Amino acid sequence: MAAENARRERNKAQKRERITAAASRLFATQGFAATTTAQIAEEADVSHGTLFRYAATKAELLLMAGNTRFREALGSGRTACETIDDPVERLTALVSPMTADTLSLENLAAYQRNVLDGSPDEEHRAEALRLVDELIAAIADILRDAWRSPDAPDPRIAAEALYASLHVLILRTERERLDGSAFIHDFREHATLVVRGYLTTPRERTSS
Amino acid sequence: MAAENARRERNKAQKRERITAAASRLFATQGFAATTTAQIAEEADVSHGTLFRYAATKAELLLMAGNTRFREALGSGRTACETIDDPVERLTALVSPMTADTLSLENLAAYQRNVLDGSPDEEHRAEALRLVDELIAAIADILRDAWRSPDAPDPRIAAEALYASLHVLILRTERERLDGSAFIHDFREHATLVVRGYLTTPRERTSS
């Protein structure tokens, strides 16, 4: 019984992976709008019925594929910023992998909108919101480090503000059909402002 | 001929106004999701065919109704902040009328998403983007005033960053089913950060 359950779980994980990979490939090559769920089922070599057990709508498939990509980009960003000292350049390096592929900026914008869109009850959106929280935490860590003191003030508001900039700048980059380098330029300017705002936070009086 | 044209234009403007008002009322009382275009046509006393000459989709009707409300809120906000001195309180007073009606926060979030969603080619979205630009300019004016000097640095980045916070905080307030007062509290914290970041902008060297 245990072996049977293990095999079933393994099969499920493999199918989920195939579906996620197929959705990613098709969104990347033909765009989110032009891709149908039937194409994704065919590319993943599963029936349409099976597909719908993993994701009920195309929007959920976008979230599934986007979550995988977001997780990878966050990992690359964390690694890239480890060796950088300047906080603005560290923040820029952290977010750069998300927009490295300018072809996929349209899909990224669609993903971002879906993430912040409505109820967090759906499984893939809940996962996406956890990734957003991880990104905000990574931004907060860089800000706290920049203070270069153990009694740095809480960086949460500054990290949230910079995440908001990131989100709105991605939508603008897509809307105005700009490319990834325009996004990086604008993000760096917003990061400069937020870092300055955070580093001039008045220290709370500490009881001594 | 001139009189005929004038009458036709007047009729058109009246119909547009009736449709906008009908959409606003229905969205406000039953929510965006539950409202149908047929209900809006009936409430506005126009045929479904006529309705579609003014707005082809429910999303466009949301933009039409939202634009009217956004314009009114921007006017109220500008008036409210005239007599306030502190920049953070001025910024909070500027945006407060947009979220004054907590019942409509769901519609505001839907409107905001539609505004930043995709192509700016559609007429009502183009108008909405102009209103966003007006709001960002109003934020920039308050920031520039706060510098209390004729050689204040360019407030554009800070104004954009604060608009981004506004947008993302509205979506979060709706997603987490918070109320308008939670939004105002969070917005004030973001405004405090951005004002501090802006007021510590290094002055450009000026040729003397």
C-alpha cells in the first residue's frame, strides 16, 4: 500500500512538472493570449481532463508556470547580489533575473496581474503570494544590511514600497512596449529613492 | 445643419452621462462582478445596441464609471489638501477621497487593475491613464512644495513611487478584505518614507 501511494504521488508530481514545463514553453514561444489549454494538454501529453485536475483555467496555468519561473529568478537574483556591496546595485541585481528575458515581459506582466488579482484562496495564487513575500523579505534583508548597524530600523515599509514600484514598473514597461533595460533603469531610480528614505529613518529611542 | 449637429452632440453627451451614471449606481449597489450589461442598458433606458456604441464590454463600462468617480475624487482631494501644511498629511488628504467609500473598494481595485492592464489604445483606458498622470502630477506638486525652495529637485520618481504604493496598497486592501482606514494607515507610512527619500535628494550642482 505504501509503495502504491508513493508511486501515485510520483506520477502526480511528474505530470504536474510536464504540465508546468509545457505551459512555460508555449507561453514563452507564442505568448499567453495565443496559447490554448488544449495545446498545453497535447504538449504535456496528458488528456484535457487530466490537465483540469492540475489547473482549472488558463490563468491558473499561467500562475503554475510563472511560480516556477519566479522561484528560479529569485534564486538567481539572490546569488547574483551576494557579492555586491552597494545597496541600490544589490537590489537591482536581485530583481534583474525576473526581467532578463524581454520576450517574456508580456507573460511576466500577465502573471503579476494574476498574482495580485482578487482572492488568495486558489492554490497557485497562494503559492505566488508566498513568493512575493519571499521577494519582499529579500529586499528587506538588503535594506537592513545597508544600515550597517545591528539596530537598523524595521525595513518592511521600504521593502513593500519597492515591491510596489517593481510591480507598477513591470506593467508600465509592458504597456508602453519598452524593453528590459528601460525597466532596469527605472527600477534603479526608484531603489535609489527608497534606499535614501530608509537610511534616513529616525532611529527609535532605545532603552539603555 | 449646425443646429442639427449640435442637437446630435447634445443627445450623445446625455446618453453617455446616463450610461455612466447607471453603471456607477449598479456597480456601487451590487458590485462589478454581479452586474450585467443588460441591466446597465435597462437602468440607463437605452437599447443594448446603443450601449455597445459607448462601451463594447463591461470592463469599458467600469472604466467609464471609474473615470468619472476618479475625476471627482481627485478634485475633492486637491481641495482638501490645499489648507494642510505637513506634506505627508497633504498627500494622505489628496488620496483619501478615492477610498472614502469602503463599500466600493472592490470596484476601485477592479478599476485600477483595468487601468494598468494592457494596451492604452482603448478610449476609456487612455482617459484613465491621463487621470493617473494628473494624480502623479498632483503628488509631485505636493512634494516640490515640501522642499520649500525654488530649486527643489525633480519630484517625478518620488511621485511615481508613491503612485505605485497607492496602487498596490489598494489591491492588497481588497485582497485581504481590509477596510479604508487600514489603507489610509499604510499609505501614510509609505508617504512618510517617500517624502523622506525625496527631501534628502542631493541637490544637483547648479552653474552659478
